[in-house]
Amino acid sequence: MISKWLSEQYLKTIVLFEIPDGKGGFTSHGTGVLLNYKKVFVLATCKHIVVRPDGKPYAGLHATINKTDGTASRKNIELLQKQFNLKWFFHKDNEVDLAISPIALDLSVEDIKLISEEMFEDFANMPLGDDVFFLGYPLGLGVNNVPRLSPLVRTGVVALKNSDKTFLVDANVYPGSSGSPVFYKPVLAESEGTTTNIGKNRPVKLLGLVNSNLSAVEEAISKKTGRTRTVFEENAGLGTVQSASLLVEILEYPEVQAILPKTEEAQKVEEKKTSS
């Protein structure tokens, strides 16, 4: 059973990223979301999920997606991209922690839904203080619901908007949350000036992708030497989010636009394989 305000279609847009654990298995690595941009399927996540700190791509990166037969399928991203001559695209500003890749999927096999471009919220129109929810796999939770995956549902509030089109949410963010899509939480009452509209349900829109958390750091300093002896670090209860407006900037790059028609053809090939 799912809460009345949460539609199952949003849960079906979520992808689990995994990498080899060195022991013959896989370990949870992060979260992604499936988009439908100009009739092309696009996989979006954070740049640090697909690229290591040294700038090299993560070897053996897999995306796990639920299937219509009640199981889940683990897909090797590198092999999938090579098959259809696709690749990751990043923002031209290296500080933007986002990555997108067109991807060919078959809706008759994969039990998925997609976030359409009409659901992208403009950063300029996003108000402070609004309730939000985000979906993903923090700490690898939700991945053991064999044979299917089930992302965690988290909630928070838009706490701060930054000039670089990023924002903070008042919510605990943990490893594995990176790439989690953040949406407006549906509300039944909405204020406009001094008027409150009861029963007016705000549409769900994509605000951005979680990319990190903020930590509170304290130092224990020796009275004798004046030097730091120990550093204590804990989750500050705030998460940073890359806005959907930054995603759109990547999607509108000429090099991305050029590859979209080819990806649309690849999708048709995949669907034809299944139906034949």
C-alpha cells in the first residue's frame, strides 16, 4: 500500500547504480532517474557516480531496473552505451555535479516510467519553504527486496536557494542518495498572498537531483599544545541539490541534441526485437 499523495509512477522512474565489490558481487553506488526528453529516454544522475575523483570512469558500472515479469535486471552501462554508440554528457561548468546519457530501453520488458520535460521546474520559479520528497537508495537500503527493488521515500523542505542554481533541502542525506530526484510534495492547500486555496492540489514537478550532504565539524583541541587532537564530523541534516534547470542546460547542448534522433532509432530497434 502506498500513501495517497504518492503515485507509484514516480517510484518506477528510479534506477539503482552498482559497482563490482571485488568479491564477485556488487555494491550499491548511487541513484539515477529516467527522463523522457523530446521523446528520447535519458538516464540522469550525478557526475561523481559515473566518474572517479581521478577523472576516470567507474569500471563495471551497472544500472538495475525492475522488469515487468516481477524481477530486476542489472545492465552494464558501458556495454549498453557501446552497443548503441552512446555516452555520458556533463555540464561545461566542472562544478556542476550532473551526468546524463541517452539510453535505449524497451517499455514492454522494463517496468519503468519516465519524467517528462514538462515536469521540469524552472529554478527561478521554485519557492523557499516548500515541502519536497525524494526517492533513492541511501546506504544501499531497498535493494534487498528480492527479486524487485524498492526505493526509499524521503521528505524535506527547500531551505536555501543559491546563485549557482543549486539549493539546500532540510533533510538527512546519506551515501547512496546521490542522484535521487527531488520533487514538489503534493499539497491540498496552497497560499497565495493572504488567500489559502483549500483542495487545490499542486502538480508534482522535478526540482533537481541530490548530490551531497553537509557535515557539521567540531575539533577537540589540546589545552596543553593548542593543537587539534580529534575532529568530530556528523550529518548536519542538510542536503545539496543540483537543479533541474542545470539538467536542461546539458540536455540543450548541440552535441546532446545531435545524438537524440539516433537514440530514438535505437529505442525502436529494442522494441522491435521484443515484438518479433
